[in-house]
Amino acid sequence: MKVIVDLCVVPMGVGVSVGKYVVECQKVLQAAGLNHQVHAYGTNIEGDWDEVFTAIKRCHEHVHAMGAPRITTTIKAGTRTDREQSMQDKIDSVVKQEL
Amino acid sequence: MKVIVDLCVVPMGVGVSVGKYVVECQKVLQAAGLNHQVHAYGTNIEGDWDEVFTAIKRCHEHVHAMGAPRITTTIKAGTRTDREQSMQDKIDSVVKQEL
Amino acid sequence: MKVIVDLCVVPMGVGVSVGKYVVECQKVLQAAGLNHQVHAYGTNIEGDWDEVFTAIKRCHEHVHAMGAPRITTTIKAGTRTDREQSMQDKIDSVVKQEL
Amino acid sequence: MKVIVDLCVVPMGVGVSVGKYVVECQKVLQAAGLNHQVHAYGTNIEGDWDEVFTAIKRCHEHVHAMGAPRITTTIKAGTRTDREQSMQDKIDSVVKQEL
């Protein structure tokens, strides 16, 4: 089952600057070979359900290992059986209709 | 790794009444033996990370099998390494301080 | 326009224990006269759109005033024009079908 | 108070293709003069809290007026008092550290 995810990992108890934890999560996604795209309030990921959620778990493990005692993460996850749709397809469908 | 999750599964393309899909997800969580509690905008679940996310995947599979061609799900997931905390602990800590 | 909201306010840069900020938000909602119900991963609120979102803004203002330099909040917001539905109706519709 | 928001409006009861509703929301944001950027699972917006949330309410009103009887929306909202930060700053801080 393919999934498109929006992921926002928030480490708590480590101060206000969380950029290095976000960067670590990017590396985890990169190492997993998952197509992903950072935006201003999270990271979009597409891939096989199990691979994507294994990578999200690994993000939690890495961020805890970096010293964050608590993490709260928000995830949006979309699946569909009617047709294939990539992250780029979703953006294109909006941009095309705006023209 | 233990996790507390807030899960909100939204089937699309099946009309406005989605109660029966929510009920099906409750059954999936029940069958998984996971402690869970429905509220007005989702369901809280606590348990081992892998068991919880396996159940969430199964919710998507069941809701698609019931005929929903598209699903968008919102998940909040909290983990901590500093101490054990249950769903009831979280509620109690707020209620106690309000007194 | 009536709305049902799930609100989860996360103060950052104040350590791992955020209970007192959650309690402050409960007081804000109480003072606003809004029907609300805390759960293990947020608080559900129902009421007029403007009143609910004015209260959410006030939560941010109060939590900043308590010393949190950064806040990230997750909100789910549901509206419908087909019929009236309360938070309790939503829970009842699931519980009834489970029997 | 300035806010950065991630907005994902999901119309229910209108079938699986929701692109035209997303486009309508883009127009609402455009008309409000708000800086915004669509991504694969939502739209990021930055601006004054009141202006941003007034626009989000207008999105719900427009999408209902287009015929959607029910809407469920997910919002992430970030505020900070320690320093100014734009959407582009947030992306840059991650990209720079990845190099």
C-alpha cells in the first residue's frame, strides 16, 4: 500500500531551536531511500506504507538518541485505491487549475 | 518504544456519514488488544510503537475494503524516554492541577 | 458557523513538563464559556467559530505570557451544513454502533 | 501576533476529487493578500494571526458554498516571541545544515 505523508517531528525539552533534529530526520529519510520534500511546517514523504512508517519510527529513535527526552509528532497520511498519485501530481493538480 | 497516539481516520468519497468506518477502526484496535479511548474528534491509543502502527495500517486496509477509495488520516504520536506515562496519567495531571 | 475543534497546544523551550500550560488553556476556555472536554492528547471544544478561534488565540497569548518563547499547536476543525451535531452526538454515534 | 500555519482543508461528501476546493482556498488566501505556498499535503501561510484565521474561516465558508456539506480541516499553527522567522527562514535553516 502506497502512502503520502506529511511529517512534523517536534522534540520537547531541548530549547526552542530544533533545526538540527529536523536535519537528522532528513538524513534518516535519505538513508531510507524515500522520496521526500521539506516545507515550512514539515516534510512530505511518499513510498510504501511499511517503509515510510519504519523511517518515522527511526526518526523518533534518532531524535531521542540525540538527547530529546520527549517528542510529539504530527502526521497526515493519505492512501487511495482508485488511482496512483504522486506528491508532484497533487501539487500539479492545484497549480494547473489555478491558471 | 511505547507511544501514545491520537488517531483520526477520514474516509473520502463515501458521503458525509462516516460512523461505520470509525466503528470498524474501533474493532481493529480492539482485536489488536490495544488500550484505546474514543473522543469527539478521534481515538487515543497507547501501546508498543510497532503494534500501534500495525493496527493503524490495518484500519486503512479495512476502510478501503469497506469501499472507501481514499483516506486521509491525522495522527499525533508522543514518545518519551524520561519516564513512563499512560493516557490516564496525562488526563489526571491536568485535572489535578485544575482543582 | 458552528465548529467542533480538537486543540493541542505544545509550548517549546520550557522543558518536558507542560501540564501547567495545558491547565492555563483550560481556564481560558472556561472563561470563554465554551463547552470543552480534555482527553489524553488534546482538548475538544465546540461553539461558534469566532468564539472558539478567539479563545485559541488567547491560549497562545497566555502561554507566551507564562514564559514560553515558542508554541506549535495542532488543530482539527470540523464544520457541517447538513445538520447540527454536538461533540456528544459524535461519540454516541460510534458507541451505539459498537453495541 | 504573527503566525505560520500549515492548512489542509478536506471537504467530505463530494467524492474523491477535491482539487477544485483546494484551488478555491488558494484564491481566498490570494485575495486576502497573504503569503502562502502550496505543498503536497496542504498549504503554508504566514501573516498576522487575525488575518490568517479570518482567511481560514472564509475557506470553510467558500467550500460549503460550493456544495460541500461537511469539512474537516487540519491546522498546525506556530508562534514565537523570541525572534522573527519567516516560512523561508524555516526551510533555509534546514537546507543550510544539510550541506
